[in-house]
Amino acid sequence: MITSGTPYHTAWQQYRNDGDLPTLIAAVARIYATDPGYARQTAAIDSQENVAAAIAEAWWEVAA
């Protein structure tokens, strides 16, 4: 959904260009989240080393 869904497509393309995950999280949160703290909470999870490694691995699989 995040890679091809209409509301997220622009944010995903920008992420593919610049790899800026915090910007992707903020963009998706504006569309998806009903909790105003969603972007902050998601960014906190993203900053965990094992999560960042998994995201990087998944990004390369999608980009391939």
C-alpha cells in the first residue's frame, strides 16, 4: 500500500530519491494517522538499530 497506494505514492517516490525516512514518516502520518503523536512514535521506533536495519533491507528489496 505505501509503495503504490495513491495517497502515499508521492511520499514514497521522494523517499526512493533521497532515503530520508523521517520525511517519509511525516508525510505518511499526515495522510494515514488519526493520532497526532503517530509520526513521533513511529520515528522513535525507526531510530532503533534493528528496525533501521530491517527498513534498509526492505527498501533495497523493493527498489530491486
